[in-house]
Amino acid sequence: MPPPLTSIKSLFSVVVVVLVAVGCASAPEAPAPEPESATLNYARFGHAAVADNEAIYVFGGASENGFIGNIERIDPVTKISTVLPVRMLPRRYGSAVWDGNELIYIFGGVGVHEGHYRIEPTIEIFNTRTRKVSRTKMLLPRRLNSAARLGEHIFVVGGSKLETDASGNGEFHAMSLVTAYDFANEQLNRRADLPDARDTKVFTYGDQLCAVGGYNHKNTFARFDCYTPATDTWQAMPDMPSATSAHSVAVHGDKLYVFGNYSKLDQALVFDFATQQWSTADLPYQASRHNTAVTFGNEIFVIGGTTDTKGPALDTIQVFTAKR
């Protein structure tokens, strides 16, 4: 295993600002409609979403009206979403992960700075109890990274960096980088790279971290790989039935669900870890891409998304009962 990149204290220069219901410079947002059951207050795509043990939180994203800098909390029982009185940096194509206690980390993505898009270098840390947001810097920020917690580590996997030439022209390059933050030792360590550099989606299953599908700005991937921390190695799993990107993932029991695809929006797949077989998910899934999926109890929530490059963004909260 490569040596630690740095200690968390020097990497994350610790909190530099705390925001509570404070405005940030952002692209314009549409006025929020009255909240309704099973819909978001703000239609969005490219957002991040994650659950703790009480609720589901939705962060940022964008719509045809601009980038979004708010947080919505979905009650998993009533399915009603509420906009919290908290502001975050407007960003899309980032990732979010719960630390298992009271903090949610939002990594990377694309943000807005002085009227220009940029890879967002700021990690925001949302406290679900105090409803405050703190900020620190991300050592290697990237767009469309994917994050997951496995044990006492938060893994941030893949994504793309922006490289510019002397003339200021930029091009995205996919990365195979995998980093893991160790809570116990307060260190960020580099782990074995993804087998292929790509924007991907990761999740945990048992004692493994898995990555499925993705895109490297030239090719779309059907590959499926799982990483074992004890051996610092990736193992190939059965490929998806089709190359897939701009998707979301959720795990329930021994089943992995994959929703959406950039080129086939109505695609909904399920992988059975017990049989090691892929099949079409028998769910009334509403077609979209760049949505998010979250498991809560025995239900899977597929949130937002879009049906086209320029929108419209969706405000839907699709809820499915997972099957064993």
C-alpha cells in the first residue's frame, strides 16, 4: 500500500468557516413551490444524496435555471421533503457520504467561482444535529468522483480533473485514483487504483468497496469491480449487460440496483450477489439520468435527475419496495 498522502490535519486545514442560513454567491435559483409528498422542493440533477439513520439528505445539483446551493431533508416515512435553513456552495456532480455519526461530507464536483465554472476544491461537512456547515480543502478535487464509507474509512474513487493548456483551454481527464481517510489515525492514504480510470459509482457490500459502470470522456464502461481493503486489490465481477454512465446505485440485501444510463434513460438493472447474475429490475422506474438512489430500510428512493443535457430537471422522488 502506498504511504499516507498527508495527515488529515494538514490536508483538511480544519474548518475555515461555518454557515447557517447565510447566502452564498450562486447561479440563480427558481422559486421553490409548495412542498408536496414524494417531490423535491427544487427540481435538480447532478446532486448528491445520502441517508443517515433518520432521514435522507439531498445536496446541491443544478437545473435549467442554474446551480443549486441548498439542502433538502426527506422524511423516509412521510416522503415529504423540506428545504433546510442552511446554505452550501452551489455545486453539481459531487458526492456525499455519512460518517456513521452526525457528519456528512460533500466532495468535489463542479462549482461556480467569480462567474466561472471550476472543479470545486472545497469539502463541506454538514452536521445533521446542529445543522451547520463547515469547510476545508480537498487535496485532489475532481468532478464525478464517488464516495462511500467502509468501516472506519471514507473512500473517494475515480472522477475527472480539468487540465488546461497555456491558452487556457481545458479538457477533462478521468482518474483511477482511490483515496481512503482513516478516522482512527486521521490520515488520508492512497489505495490501489481503479483498474480503469473513469467517472464511476461506488457502493459497499460486506467488507468490499465496489465500482460499477462509468465514463472516461471517450468510452463508456460495463465493467464491475470490487476492492478488498485487507489485500489492497481489485477483483473483476460480471460485467453489466450494457455499458452504463450517468447512473445511480443502491444496495439492499444481496441485490445491487442500477438506475438510468446516459444513452438509455429507462434502464433499471439488478445484480444478485448470491447468483452472480444481472437482470432487468422489475420496477416502474421513471426514466432519467444523473439522478441519485438511496436505500432506507426496505425502500429505495430514486431522486431527481434529468432527461436531457439542458434539462428539464426532475423533482420526482420515486420510492420502490426492495425485493429479497
